Amino acid sequence: MRPEDERPPVVAFSDRVAAAVELKRSQLVVGLDPRIDLLPVELRGEAVGGREAAAAAVERFCKGIIDAVAPYVVAVKPQVAFFEALGSDGWRALESVSRYAAEIGLLVIADAKRGDIGSTARAYAAAFLEPRGAEPPLADALTVNPYLGGDSMDPFLSACRNHGAGLFVLVRTSNAGGRDLQDAVLSDGTPVWRHVAGLVAEWGADLTGERGMSSVGAVVGATVPRVIGDARRTMPQAIILLPGVGAQGATPADVARAFTSGPASALDNASRSVIYAYRDGEDDWRAAAGHEAARLTAETWAASGW
Amino acid sequence: MRPEDERPPVVAFSDRVAAAVELKRSQLVVGLDPRIDLLPVELRGEAVGGREAAAAAVERFCKGIIDAVAPYVVAVKPQVAFFEALGSDGWRALESVSRYAAEIGLLVIADAKRGDIGSTARAYAAAFLEPRGAEPPLADALTVNPYLGGDSMDPFLSACRNHGAGLFVLVRTSNAGGRDLQDAVLSDGTPVWRHVAGLVAEWGADLTGERGMSSVGAVVGATVPRVIGDARRTMPQAIILLPGVGAQGATPADVARAFTSGPASALDNASRSVIYAYRDGEDDWRAAAGHEAARLTAETWAASGW
């Protein structure tokens, strides 16, 4: 880069996470999993009448949740599948919701679990992590699937380097079927998931920010606590995204050991337990989400030991 | 199902493939990988002016290719990443292109490599493989990633059972990085990809059609011929989708051993070598694609030994 270059310097995703964690004293990410059948009744009514109406209801719901949880969370994580289930109308809602979250200062992690080869991976990087003409990227970070190996990661790693993007690579997922492949044991005694963790450490080695963490993070299910400490040791610089807090059963205490690399070295992800909190009480749906986010944030912060 | 039920019986995806293969004497699938920078100059010009214009150009290109190759191929395989790179406008083009292909009688394999857990996998199945209100499914079959294991497959398997959908599970991909995880050797001496092949055989065991093939197929890169025979033996009932023919270097002869379970037991996939064939000659882009599809179809049929 020439010294007179006008482009602002790229701030590493991991440093942006660290700044947000310190500012908000929060390590919480709220997942946006908009299921029509779980929407508050007023929005479920609006969603009748085809996919365009459903997408509009989803958009209103997500924006309401974002407003409610914004003071307490560092990021939102739209689950792309629920938008895609509404086709191009859903994608338009995803774009609008992501823009809205970014405008009010939240990081956006697109949960899309993409993974492909060569020019196709390049296209996914462009879709999610690169500026779109005059518009900013759709998301700050993306979840990706490691099954296709290192060269399938290259375009995403370039987006980290050139645009300050982040990645969360699936390492050990929170579902029962995670065992089928991820827990298979290699000839050297390493389970597949730890082999992948080693690859994650390698892929992210030269993408560390000023705070020492890498922009290449990992997804490790909070429902398998025995794995978390081991994952932390194998990937000391990876930000660990921990789904499974809340609705899937894990508690923040289960996952405290993920935070041993620093206050911004892991993120708790709660989705349904926050966004559908209204179903367990008498609060307005927005208020219920805000209360639950505030509660989980405080609980996580305390449990993280920072 | 009650005897008086009015719903037409579900025809297994594998039987639909077999019927198309016999009718057309073809085992060719043409991939639709619309890259703006490779489009014919007339369309590249139209694509200038933002994503909506680019999506319109992509739609025209794909429909032109579909018209040209329709007599020679059993299916088209839109690569979803290239549409997603154009955001919601791209998704609208994907919907339009898929509908067009279905209307002129081609099977549509959405190459999206999706994979997620629980209700999220459910949403992906709805997005790609299930009727959308009064409209038919976006695609007849979907490529999926096995990293999340058996329960992540369940919603897709249900779509196979209830809607005659098909799956192609990534087993061994054609890229160099496929080695990083897929070739890792398990403690019993099995490479990871063959372990996955075993899972594919299991997942598809009760989804066989009248011709004996399963609706749960597999992706095995045609660039790793030594793997193909082994994959065939491990998954005798899986339709093997073979990317890598053409631009990626494999020849139909390399892959003939995939066809030992029957003429419709494998599908050769060529993408760039067909849709961008015009770049190597003086033909109109549609004519060039048609000629190359016809040539590859005949070559594959001869090499398959049927």
C-alpha cells in the first residue's frame, strides 16, 4: 500500500469483537432464527398471504428483536436458512435486517455454514463478506464448513485480510449427529474435530489482530463441555462461538473455560431462548427478549471470570 | 395414505433420473455457474449498472444455455453461490432459472452444499426441496455437506420420502484441499471420505426406487479416479455425481467405473467447459454450449459401457 493511499486501514475482525466486548461488557451473540410458527401472534397474522408477506413479518420481527437486545449484545447472528426458506423475498429481508443491525452498531455474523471450492467459494465470500458496489458487506463474519479443506477457505481468508472479515469454522457442533463424523478417531488417536481445530489454528495463524486473537474463529457446541477446554488449547487464538446456551441446555458456567484466552476470546450464542422469550411469560415480545439478553449477558460475564 | 387419497404417488428421484437417462440416452448434468466476467460480451454489457442488471443478465444467460443443452442433458445444476453473490436479485434469478428448466422438462439439482442442524436443516429442506405454497419445489435435488452428521440429514431425507426429492452428499471433492480432512485416515484404516460413503449408504438404504437405486446420492470428484471404484463398492445404490469432467481435467473414461450399478447410477457433471465453450471457438455462445453438451453426452454414454 502506498503511504498516500486513501483507504482506511483494515481493522481485524477479532479487534472489532474485542472493542465491542469491552464497550458493552458483553460476550453475547443473539441468533436471529425467525420461524413463522413461533412469531408473536400479531406478526404471525401479518405473515399470512404468501412469502412476501411472511418475509415482511420476519423483517419486522428481527428489527424489533435487534432494537430490544442491542444494548446487551455484541453481535446478532441471522440464521440464513430461515430467510432462504422464503426465497428471494427472504433474502431481501436478510439484507434489510443485516443493514439495520450494522447501522445501529452491532456486528453481524451470517450463520450460513457455507463451503465450496475455487471460484465458487470466491462467490460465497463476495456474497457475504465483501463490499457490494457502494454498499458495505452483508455481514462482518460468516460461519463456514471445513469439509472441503484448506483451498476452500482461501477466498474467505482473503476477505479477512482485505476487508476485516471474520470466520467461524465448524469444529464440533452441538447436535447429537455431531458424533457421526466429528468424533470419529484418526489413526493417531485424534478425533476428527480436533484435527479440524488444528487446521483452524493453522488457517488463522497470520490473521491475528492487535489484541492477539485471530479473525479465524471456531464453532464449538456448548452442549459438549468436555470438548471446550481441549478446543481452547488446540486453538489458543481462535474466538470460539458457543451455540447451545439457553434452549439447547448448556449454562454459561459450562463454557467458562472457553474464555481463558481473554474476555473476547469466546462468544456465547443464544437464539430461541432470547428471541422467543415472550412465550414463557407475559411480557411484550420485545421486552421479553431484552430482559433475557440482559440476564444472559450478566450471567456470561460473571461466569467468564473477567 | 387412504386409498381414496387424491395426491399423486411420489416417484422416487432415482427413478426420475433413470427415466430421463433412458429417454435422452444421456448421463450429463450441466452446471450453471454464471460468472459475470465470463459472460458473452453482449450480456456482460447488460450486466453493468448494479446487481439488478447483473442478475437479469445472468438469468438471460442461464436460460439461453438451458435452451441449448436441453436435448442432450438430464439435469442442470445451478451453482447457488453465483446467484447469491448478487443478493436477493440473484435469488430471484435463481428462482426464475430453476422454474424455466423444470418447465422444459429438465431435472434441477441445486448445488448449494447446505448442512445444518435441527430446525435449521428443516428450513433448508423447505427452501430447496419442498413445495412452496402453490408452487413446486425450487429444485429436484440438493447437494449437502455431511460434516454435521445423521440428524442434520433427517429433514432432507424426509423431503426425499415425501416429495420425491434427491440428495447428493459430498463424499470426496475434486479440489486439492479435499485431502485435508477427507483423506485423513481413521483408526480402522478407513479414510474419512469412505467412512462418509458408508454413512451415505446407510442414510439412503430405505430410499431406493423401483430401479434399485437410492435417492441419496453422492458427490465424488472425477479428478480422483482411484477413489471412484472404491466409492461405487461402498455405496452400490447411490447415484454418483461426478464433477470435474471437462474444465477440471478428468475424462469420461476415467469415471466409467462409476456406472457399474447401471446406466443411471452416475451422472457426469460438466460446467465451465460447456457453458463457456464459446470462448474456445467462433460459435454463438448458445450453439457452442449445445455442441459441447452433445459431444460430452455421446462420449460419456460410450464410456459408461451401456
